[in-house]
Amino acid sequence: MGETMRAVVVRRPGGPEVLEPVELPRPRAREGWTLVQVRAFGLNRSELFTRRGQSPNVAFPRVLGIECVGVVAESHDPGLPAGTTVAAAMGGMGRDFDGGYAEYALLPTSQLMPLTTTLPWTTLAAVPETCLTAHGSLEALSLAPGNRLLIRAATSSVGMGALALAAGYGVEVACTTRDPGKAEVLRRHGADHVVHDAGDGVAEAVREVWPDGADRVLDLVGGVAVLDSLRALAPRGRVCNTGILSDSWVIPAFEPLEDIPSGATLTTFSSSAINTGDWARQALTDIVRRIETGGVRPVVDRVFPLEELAAAHRHMEANRAVGKVVGVVPQP
């Protein structure tokens, strides 16, 4: 009998109760695929969709988890010897093949991003998907010193990541939240202004802060909220829609010539772009260095052990998190 590993598997779509801690056979490395001993992983709202059966083409049973950090356990690539610290995200993890909710994950070698760092695993786990997505979004916005940046749904993990990274740009930041009780947390982490989002739009409230509007808007809400973000823009401003926390993938009756102010820009950034290539590896290395020197402070909301991921999903679905929810694989 081969070696086994601890994992959390979803055998059928459903609520958090379908996240089942089990023992599974431990995979073996093969050509093009490296076995990673998972030490920790960030949890993501897309995993809620997959668990519910709302991710097209995902077959069950499946070990979820679109990202992880850990060490190489077994590899056929001489450039990734055993013991190398690595991060991985996206590229089909937890969807096309088993992901990070496990003691070990067999991952495409090309997607692994080697790191040298002394950061705690739970801190490092908050970085790959969240901070790379935030970094890519701020790049897509062409954020520049002196800009007025609005972050919508700022207490989400990507929102907090963007708030942390924006500190290095020399910009003025306003953040939106639907929970007034989270305003102080946002201010403590660098927000210059906090705007309450009551669900009926924030454009007017933003113009009370900045009469000319925001130069840049990172919209993590999506759907019809994007139209409201466009209305909050300063002349020739720029909106980047990165998230769909509204659970709406479309903008009904969208009319570009009417809805996009003349001279403004509407763009997107997808986290599917963060998993490979020199851009991702260099950006991740730079972000980790900024965290080590105190220039960036990733926000970890709560840490759950592997066996308690059902509770972690309930926590996320209740929208109680501020920042990143992290799972950790307890060591024997």
C-alpha cells in the first residue's frame, strides 16, 4: 500500500458541509509535474462557487484550492530540488486538477514560483493570488503618484492587498465598505477616506470627498456597480474591474458610448494571468521583499487548520472577513 496524505475533498456540490476531511493516496511526481508539500494556502471566494457547483467544467470529487505555498517534496526538474520554497496559484488548481486543500499537491512545474524568504507560512500564504491580483490591477490602472484611488469592496482580500500595495505609490486612497464597523480597520491600514456603500451606489458620496471624482477606481464588486464606478470618475479617469463580489458576471443593458465617460478608460485584470511567466515571479519576489522590510503589510483575517475548512467557508460566506482567510496544514 502506498503512502497517504490528509486532504479535504468535495464529492458533490453543496454547502460547507460537503468539505470532507479524508485520507487520500499521496501523488508521485512525474515529468512536468512536481509534488509540493503544502504548508499553508489562501482561501478564495471562487472556491465557494466551485463548492456550490457553479464553476463550469469542474468534475467531482475534487480537492479545492486555487493557491498554496510550501516546499518541493519530489521533482524531476533539477532547477527545483527538494526543499525549495515555492508558491503556486491559478492555472487550473482546484478546478482542472486537485489543488491546495491537502497535505501534498501535484502541480505543473511551469506554474511554481520559487522563493527565498523567512516569512511565516501563514503570512506567505496570504500573498500569491491576492497580492499578485492587486499588483496587476494597479498596473492596469496605470496608477501614478498624486492619483486619487478609489478601492471598492476594500475589505475583501484583494481590496486589502491593493490598499497595502498602494502605500508605495504616493496616492490618496478612498475605500468603500458596506459595513461601517470595518471603517476603522481600513483607516488603520492606510485608507485616507472611507465611504459607506449602502448598496445603491457610491458615486455621489465619492464626489463629496473628491468633487472632481476619482482618478482611478479598482472595482471588485462587478456587475452594475461598474456603471456607478464610471460615474465616480474624474475626467479621463480609469476603472479596472477585477472582482465580481456581486456574484454578477454581466452588466445588463450596457451601452459603452453612454456609460463610459468621454475620454475615460474601462479595463479589467483577471487573476488567471498571474500563474506563469517572468512577470509573476518577479512581482511576487518584489512583494515578498517589501513585506520583509515592512513596506507592505498583508492582512490575514483568520487562520483555520486543514480539518476545519468547512468553518472557514462559513466565515467567508457570512462576509465576516477583513483581508485574507488562510488555511494551514498542521505538522506532525
